[in-house]
Amino acid sequence: MNTRILRIELRRSIAPWAMLAILVVAFGFLYSFSGPWTRTPLAWDEHWGLAAQWSRFLLVFLWPIAVGAGVIQGMRDSRSGTAELMTTMPRPGWQRAAKLAGALGGLLVLGYLLVFAAGAVQAVFNDGFFSFGWLPIVVVGVLAMLAGAWLGLGIGRLLPHPLTAPAVAVAALVVMIVAQISGSEGSVISGVVPFRATLLAPAMDVVDDPFRTTSGWMDLGQGVWLAGLAATGFLLLAVRSARAKALAVVPALVAIAIALPVLPGSTAEAKVADPSATAMVCDGPVCVPRAMEYELPRFAGPGKEALRLLGTLPDAPVKVAVQDRRLGYDEVPPRAADTVSVDLLDWSVRSLLNPDDRTRALVAGAGTPTCYSLHGVDKSFMDELTARSITSSWFLGEWKVLNGYWLDEVKNEVFRKQEVFRALPAEVQRERIIAVRQAGLTCRGNQLDILLGGAR
């Protein structure tokens, strides 16, 4: 195979600069700005799946670059005044187009893969979780870069004007942002664009759950659509007659007709639990999802100690389990009588450095989780928080408040109520701790009222 022309295109086209732009924008974003992509357990270098998902998130910026670079390169013949001359060459147009498309598309894909590889390699050195869930996400990302580059080449050949490249790049950026925000749960414009239509944009939403991956239908639908879009872009670049250019849109139309019925209609269908990530790894009665296996040494000891302390209660829990999914904003944590449930996506729990503090958090509420969602910060929530401080102190025999940010006034009030509880006879304290556990398991009743018996 004669690769001389391909090497010339690689050297003299915009392709190397476009790849450099991809790398500068991607790494500049990842290392210059703080966000969930820099924080455990959602960091882009945490595990292979997160590296793939954050790379797809970055397409909101990278895809417009690919399209814009393609437009600039596609106008080359027109800029140099050789467009008419090229139509007289005996060599088929698709052969020359293939070299140009291969050079630009190949280097843009290489840039994209280097971004993913940087995260994956760090995950390897960090002993991060591995499963093959990253593979379809990356494959769709590769198709997206090819489709963007080739569509841009076709548009540049079709509309050779100095304003075409910036106009198309800005339009691509707007489409990416609107699709990403509209497809995001809880956004102000959620639902404005049908969810299936938002998935036609290759950029993924902000990653908020380390246990989920893309569904097979989402990967299939996006793959079909992007392959059709890439074919249309290549045909626009390669063909010469007006009739052939008009027919070039057929692959994209066929692809979208296939993809739309296949694509999921909701976030729950688009992103599904990764069974490899949620499989439990245990140290005795303390279990964590495999995606967070690195947390097991930190929580095994405190978990066993918490079970020992709670074991003095009737119908005591027998295991500690870390939640294997992200809770919704309005969702109350699930609970079970035999399990102490822990949410390690909750920063207030993850940030506990001292083993005693982790044990204190596990026995709070007599081993039950909070009865409030992230939405539920009001007076009754503060009552529950005070009750959880009292119950954890009762188990540990050291009277203090739970870790967190407490105003001095609030902290003093908690200490005052702890003194009220400590003044009760030991038998009464135990009866009320048992009652609080029942209230925590059913989310019925004010736990502070139960502890103090109305003596506020």
C-alpha cells in the first residue's frame, strides 16, 4: 500500500495541530479546573470506566474542535484555487479524499485515545477497578471524533467560506451544551429536547455515579448514528456531482431512522448498574462494592467494632454494607434491620480519617441511616442530627458531637441535650436507644423526642 500521500497529508495538513488542540483543551480542563473529575470516588483517573466516561464528557469541547478543524481542512482546495483543477484528475475522488480523511480523522482519534489512556494508566498505577465496561464507551467516542472530522471536511468542501469554520464550530458547541443540559436530570431545561434526541450528541453528561455505565442500547444507537454521520461527511468530501452530494445525506438519514427507536428514552434506561462494579467484596461482615474495594481496609475495623457495639441491642444488625449506587436528590437512604448501610459517596462519611470517628458514624442512630434526603435540612433534621450525636456517644462512652461543621451555638445546644439524656437512669437510656433504633428503621417519630421524653 502506497502511504506516501498519507504521510504528506499527516505532515502538511491541519491534522497535527488539531490533535494538539484536542490534547491542550482536554488536559487543560482536567488539570486547571476543580470538579467531580478531580475528586475521589468520581475522579477521571479513579478507574477505567470513569476515564472513559470523563473522556466522553469532554467531547462537549472536543467535538466542535474536530468539526471546525475538518471544515478548515475541507476548504483547502478552494483556498488554493485548485478545486476546479482537481476535478480533472483521472484518479477517483474517493481515493484522494480517503488519504485526507484518514490523516485528519486518525490524528484526532489518536488525541482522544491519549486523553483516555492518560486516565486509564493512572488508574492502573492507583490499583483502580477494572472491567470491560469502558470499551463500548471509548468505541463510541472514537466514532464521534471520526464523524466530527469527516462531517467538517464535507461541509468545508461544500461551503468554502471564511466564516463557515467558526460558524459550524460554534453551532456544534451550542448543540453539545443544549443536549447535555437538556438530558441532565434536574436541569432547568430538562425535557425541552426529547431524551432520545439528546443522545444523538456524543458528549456524556457529568459523571455522578461510579457504579453505572452506559447501556448496550445506548452504545448501539449512538454507534449507528455516528457511523452514518461519518459516512455522510466522507461522501460530501469525495463525490463531485451535485446529484451525488445530494444523495450523500442518505447514510445519515438511514442511521438516524435506525438509531432513534433504539436509543433509550430515559436516564434510567441509558445508564445502568455495572454488575462488575457493584459486586460486593467482603472482609468478614463488612462489604464494599468492588469499584470501591480500596476502601475496605479503612472500614473493615470500624465496621466490625460498630457491629460489636450494636450487638448489645435486640435484633442487632449483623453486617455493614456500603451502598452500591448514588441516591437521588430527594431519595431517603434505604434501610434494613440486619444491615448497617453506609453511603461512601457522602463526603461527610468519606472524609472521616480517624477509625474511631468512622465507628461513631456507623453507630449513629443506633445503626440506622438518616431519614432525610439531601433536601431535608430543616428543624426536624437538626433534631435527628442531635439524636444521632447522642446515640453514637452512648455506644462509645465518649460524649461529643458527630464530625461536621457545627456552629458554636448549635454545638452547645447539642451538649446541653446530651446532659439531659445522661441524667436519665441507665435502664431508661437503653430502652430509649432501642426505641430510637426502631424509629430509625421505620422513619416514624422524632428521634430526639424519643431520647429526651419531651424534656427539651
